[in-house]
Amino acid sequence: MAEVRLEHVSKHFDEVVAVSDFSLSIADKEFVVLVGPSGCGKTTALRMIAGLEDVTSGSLYIGDRPVTNVPAKDRNIAMVFQNYALYPHMTVYDNMAFSLEMHKTPKSEIKKRVQEAAEILGIQELLDRKPKQLSGGQRQRVAVGRAIVRKPEVFLFDEPLSNLDAKLRAQTRVELKKLHERIATTAVYVTHDQVEAMTMGDRIVVMKDGIIQQVGNPLELYRAPANKFVGGFLGSPTMNFFEAELSGAPDSLRLKTAGFTLNLPRSKASSIEHYPEKRVIVGIRPEDLRPAADTTANNTISLLIDVVEPIGSETYVFGAADDVALVAGVGRDSLVKAHQNVVLTPIMDNIHLFDIRDEKTLL
Ligand code: ATP
């Protein structure tokens, strides 16, 4: 059981800054997900925790132990890689037993731990098989089993589900979460997939260009993103963004675009009381943009539909309101068609406002 702490950790590869001033405390037994687009530095951050990459500056702790200069093998961590890295010539049992044998664990203890892990993962019948005789999902479980048997202080996962098909991914996501509850060990998990991050993390860390953008529990970040990047990264279809002009008196502020005008509720207006700019970036999630019950009321947007996407549980329409491209959830039973107009209204209390200068959330 261990807390993991990174203090002002940076990693430079010559002139490339892969991770910059990364500070984070991960609580004992917590499941933290590092998420961000390709190249944002999440794998490098994980590899530094693992000891597979030196830090350029900063300090790392596992429990109370400084580990910045401790080699990987002495950190008491176990890592599950994207490609699973199983030994092809060994059976599942031997793959799982290998690291314990290296540590000269007694044979009876190895047997007990492998069987325990196999039982947790439901792979008891596969112990005599070789990796090539397994499906992708089974290989993934063996890779996890190999990490479990070591009873590490910290689990590190590097995109462990990317080789699975969509259905198996969703299933394995749930399994890994249950597993984490059962073995109650600190876990750091890297993914570029925002759904994986949202569904698995006790907390998620959103990264961009080597820099932490925001840390928090998934719904907190979804509902209150710190900036436009986080707002756009979490959620699918992605949040709508458009620029609007602020007009009107402070107690009746409006957001104007060429095609529509929205009246800001007081709660939102107060957030921009001291904002000196005339223009602002507006963010509206597709699920917060719904068909208007009264098409002549305030705060309506007439959208000319380009594409209709029924996904079963919801139907999304993509289109434009004058020069503003928007996507909206119109309800799964909607019969709207491409090239029609639909009148929408945003849930105004849920809209987001970002500073036009630095794209930070206006509070
Ligand atoms: P992905 O999801 O594509 O794996 P990532 O977010 O995990 O991306 P990293 O692999 O951590 O990103 O890479 C961060 C940055 O550091 C990138 O610009 C990458 O090109 C660079 N980088 C990573 N490893 C090295 C290396 N060994 N030498 C030079 N540059 C590197």
C-alpha cells in the first residue's frame, strides 16, 4: 500500500520538453488516470514513476521513500504494457510465475499466488496454454495476472486496453475497476481515451504539451473544466465552441453571434463582471442544446441540419446556425432529417464561458 508523489517533475529529451513541472499526490489505493492527446507526455510521466525513464528535474516518492534515483526493479511497482509483453515460449503459468522465480520466491508460494491471481481473473483453465493460443482479451488478463502475483505497492498501466475491440474494451474496463476494488492497490493508468478516463478514474489528470491542465474527479472536470482544452477533450460528441460578442447592461448581458442571441442568466453574468474584453468563447455541450418547446421564445437557435447521427440512446444533429457549426442532442425518437431546420435552445445554466485571450474558464 503506498501513496505516490511527484514534486515538480520534468523530463526533457534534448530540446523536447515531454513533461513540465508535474506535481501530483496520488493517495494510497487511489486509481488515477493520466489522459491527454498523443504526445502530451502521459507515457513519459508513467515511465518516470516506474523508473524506466530518468527525471530531468524534480522528485518522486513512493510511500515515504524517495525513489527519484532508485532503479525500476527496486521500486516495488508492476507495470502492464499496451502490448502485454508476454514471453511467447512460456505457458501462462510460467509467464505469471516468472518474476517471482527471479526473486527466488519459494515454489509453493509461487503456486499459491499464481492460482489466486488466475482465480481472480477467471483464467484457471488457461494456465497450460501458450500466449499464441489465447484471445486478445485473455492475453490482457494474463498480463494483469503477471502484475498481480507480485503484490506490488503500485500498479502502472500503459494503455492496456488499446488492442481490444470496442466491446471487449468496455467489458474489460469494468473488470479492471472491480479488480482494483478487490486488490485495493494504488494504480496509475495512462490512456488517450476520454471515456476510459471518465469511467475508470477516481481522479483524472488531463495533460497537454507536457503540462497538467486540470486534476479532479471525472464529473467535476466534465461539469467545470478549467479551460477550453479540458472542456473539449472530455465528452463525445465534443463540446460546441463559438465566439460571441457581449452586449447589453451588466444585469442583462447578451451573447450575440451573426445568427442568434442568447441572454445570459445572472449566475453566468456575474462570472464575467470584471472581464475587460468584448468577445468571449462560449461552450455548450451537445446534450445541453435541445429542441425548443417554444420556437418563438428567447434563447433559440435555428440550426440547418447537415447530418443526422442516430446512435440508439440519442440522436445527434450536426449543422450550422449562420456561420456557427453546432451539434445537438435532439432525443432518440427524433424524426428530423438532413437539410431541415430545427429550433434549439441551450440549457443556459450549463453553458461555459472562456476567456478569449488565454481560453481559461471565466469564473
Ligand atoms: P502517446 O499517446 O502517443 O503514447 P504520450 O502522451 O504518451 O503519447 P509521450 O510518449 O510521453 O506522449 O511523449 C511526450 C513527448 O516526448 C512527445 O513529443 C515525444 O515525441 C517525446 N518523446 C518521448 N520519448 C522520447 C524519446 N525517447 N526521445 C525523444 N523524444 C521523446
